[in-house]
Amino acid sequence: MIHRLTERPRLMTWPSDRLRPLLIAGLWLGLAYGLAEAVEFCLLELVPGALSWRNGNSPRVLWVAPIIYGIVGVVLALVFSGLAVVMRRLDWTEVFVFVALTGGAYLGARLQGQIFAPWASLLLALGIGIQLTRLFVRRREQVLAAMRRTLLPLACLVVLIAIGELVSTAALERRALANLPAAGSGPNVLVLVADTLRADHVSGYGYYRTTTPRIDQLAAEGVVFLDAYSASSWTLPAHASLFTGRRMHEHHAGREGRPFLDGRFPTLAEVLGRAGYASGGFVANTFWCGRQTGLDRGFTHYEDFYTKVGDALARTVLGRMMAYEVLPHVGLLNIPGRKSAADINDHVLRWIDSVGGRPFFVFANYMDVHGPYIPPPPYDGRFAGTPLGRHSGSDIEVGMLDAKSSVPEPAVLRSSIDRYDESLSYLDEQVGHLLDELKRRGRLDHTIVVFTADHGESFGEHNLIYHGHSLYQDQIRIPLIVRFPAQVPAGSRNPRPVTLEQVPALLAGLAGLPDTPFPGGSMVSAAAAQDGEIVAVSEVGRRRGIPAAWPTASGGLRSVQTEQWQLIVNDAGAAELYDLTTDPGQVNNLGGDGRFADVLARLQRRLAAEVREPAPEPRRN
């Protein structure tokens, strides 16, 4: 009786004989798979264009991925250990190994992003998981013993890789700076690119809302190009033109099957580097400005990936799938690790302070007005009237399209425009903050400042949304402002058509660089100087997976613009002609109107002359 009164109830315990093997297996498999995934990333990075647009990476993945997957492995092991306490009859170590091996095989198959469909990846993973688990069951004790013996060396290897990568990255940057030639007294160069900013939403370009007071102030201190156009209607080819001074039909970046800039043409960073400039690139749009695109060529310092925890997690296949396929369903609809303009500015200023008195070239890519439009407080609700707050959805709206995409309801469209303008107001304030900081450091007036965009955005015009699939004004007309008190008169307004590929020659001229490889010596192209008519040329390639009626669904487009006219021609030869002075919204296509046959023929000849394919000299890639 006494024994019964003093007997304590039996509690469920975590048997060490089950917990320890699971933890060892979880950590070992996580570290090993992380290394394997990282190696696969690095090998695919060696092949230009091999990875899909969300899969860019850097050598940092070699130690970040093992750490992330090691943590995931331990967490899963603890979960399975809990199951082992509740359901003791099953061998949960074997179940865990099967789940881990199958999951790893599935993630590995999904890594490239374009070869295997999800269902094909799952079937392949199940087959691999079953076969490898059978091997584990047959040699269970030997495998677990091998994991125990090699776990510490494996963990030490990851630590050594981390130290080596961090040290070597810093050393390579110091070496690149040390190897620069002696710099003269040339001005600094600051190029600010607002991703997806259409000109007609900038208040200084006539917008009815006061969206950009600080950018307008910058314009008042320099020259405003009132009729500026992008070389293309999406990020990669536009930036490639901005860096090389070449058009899309020359540099080929962004053509179908070529999601990268090759090494045939020197970049602005390379040319300025040869003049002794330290060059830093700071990009928020890692999809199309990350190093996998080749846009980092020539920079002594380039920041794209791994600057925030969310971005680091999304550099793994598991993190990417969670961020884009799972978390949006619970209301997390922003790009993982998205860098705000404030983040970009902080990194820019920190780097400028680190280069001392050497002249610098800074390229900053801001993504705040790119979808998804999520303005931060207090800008959220400034134009819409009410803050956006937590909203529902199933996708992160980064401009992805499919064959069923369509213009949303008017109320949704109006909300998108409000959020776009609110995001622009935030960006405007941050641009002003950056310029204020440069002024406080005494460096602003000795810096050539360029503010521009890579392309615009459609909000229902021509029954289109987003960008990258037309050459109408809403997608290619951009702001372009240049400030440099020593050579650029304040308050200047230039009404002539200009394009992004003319900017490198302009910068080289203002910086006093002799014999630069960039075509043209001013904002007027050589071709325009020959016949007295100034033109702007834009191009965009075919885009698959969009509605069949949209302009680039069946082929690429090329456009030539004068101060009055725009001609758009597709690969099949169909032409659209618009009189921009009387029809700025491009509603009335005059291409089939016989009264304008002479204008059409003249612009067709001019376009053919402007986009003739060159035969450049081979250049080391």
C-alpha cells in the first residue's frame, strides 16, 4: 500500500538511444546536402544563362547553405524524435532518413528552375529516396558510425570555407583597389537608377501629384532631358545599354535564351577603372542586376546577394520555394530580403567613406517602385487615403505573367497606381537623403549625378500591365536628370530625344576621359548628326508565356522615335505609327493610313539603318 502511494506516474521520456542517432543524422545530412546544393549552384554559375532568373548566387552559398540546411536537419530530427516518443513501434530514424533523402533529391532537381517540372522532380526524388534508404537500412550501423566519425570534420570544413570565403573576398577587393592606376582629379560619378519608374509619374515631368519634390530639386540644379527613353522595356537589356553604350541588337543581353551580358563590349566600370576610379555597384533588383547577369563586370565592389537574412535564406532552393510558393498564402507578399532605398543608401555611403580620396563611380539600383508596390509608413496611404496594411494574395507580384494574365478591375488598378506613387514618394525622400549626405561630406559638387530609370510600367494602357512586353511610351519613356555644376548649367531643359545608351559617352566626356570606347561624344547620336534628325531607338525581344494578343508574344519589337513620331515594328514586319504631338496616349495607329505613307517609309528606312547588326572585334570574356 505504501509502495502504491509513493509510486510516481511514469512520464514520456526522449530515449537517448533514439534521439542521438536522429540528431547526428539530421545535422550530417543537412551539412552534406547544403554543400552538395552549393556546389551545384557554383557549377551552373559557370555556364552563362544556365540558372533561371530567381536563382542567382555567389560563392557565399558554399557555407551559408550548409548552415541553413544543418539547422533545418536538426529541427526535423527533433520533430521526429518527438514522434518517436509518442509512436515507439516505428523506426523513426529510417523514416527520417527517407524523408531527408527524398527531400534533398527533390530540392536538387528543382535547383536549376527550368529543367524539371515539380511533378517530375517529385517522381525522381521518390525513386532516389527509396533506393538510398534501402542502402541505409542494409548498412545502418556502419552508416551511422561513419556519420558520427565525420560529423566534426564536416562541420569544421564548413567553418573553414566560411573563413576562406570572407577573407578571400575582402583580399580580392583590396587587391583590385591597389591595382588601380593612379587617379587624377576627375569628378566622382554617381548613377542612380530607379527600377520601373515611368517619366510621367515624376512631378517635374508634369504629373498631377507631387510625388518627387527632392528629385525636382535635383532637376533644377542640372539638366532635365524631357524626352528620354530606355533602350528596352525591361531591366537587363536596359542596364546593359547603360553600361556599354550599345543597343540591344549589339550587346544581345536580354534576347531570348541570353539572360546575360557577354564580354564583347567594355563597360562603364571597366573604363572608369582604367582611369583610376574605385567602382561600387549596389543593386536591389538581384533578379536582373545580380552578378549572374554579367553586369558586375569591372566593378571593384559589387553588392547583390546575402546582404539581408531573408535574401540569404532565399538563395537556397528550400528557402526560395518557401518564400515564393508557401509564404504568400499566409500574407507574406514581399520579395524575401528586399533591399529598400534606405538600405542601398547606407551601403553606398559606407563604401564611399571607405575609399578615401580616390574618385569613385557608384551605381545604385533602387527597386522601391517595382512590384510588389509596398510603400513603408508614413508614405503608405498618402495618396490612397488608407494604409495598405496586411493584404491577401497567393503570389509575390514581381511582374510574372502567364497566358491568362489580364488587366485587373479598375478599383484594383487605381489602388496599384496609388501604391506605386506612394513608393515613389518614399524613394524620392531617400534620393534626397543620399544627396544631403554627400553634400555634408563635401563631395556633392565634385560629383556627376545622374538620376534615371531602366524602364516604365503599364497600368492598363493598351490593355497591358507590368513591363517588358511592349515599346509603348508608358514602358520606355523614363526620367533622365544630370547634375554637375562645373559643366552643366542649372535649370537646363533638353527637349531632344535621347536614350540610355548615350549616357556612358556623356559621363566620359564630363569626366574628361580621353579615347573612350563608347559611341558618340554627346547626347546626340552619330547617325542623327548626319541627317539632322535626332532619333531614339528602343528594342525588346520575344517573351514567352504571356497572352497571345500582347505585342511580344510572337516576336521582338523595334522602335524609332523623333520629337513628333514613333514607329514600332515587330519581327513579322507589322508597323505601328503614332503622332506623339497629337496622340501622346498612342490610341490612333496611323500605320495603315495612306496620308502618312511618306512618314512611315522614311522612319522604316531610318530604323533599318539604326539597328543594323554590327560585327564587333572579339573581346576576351
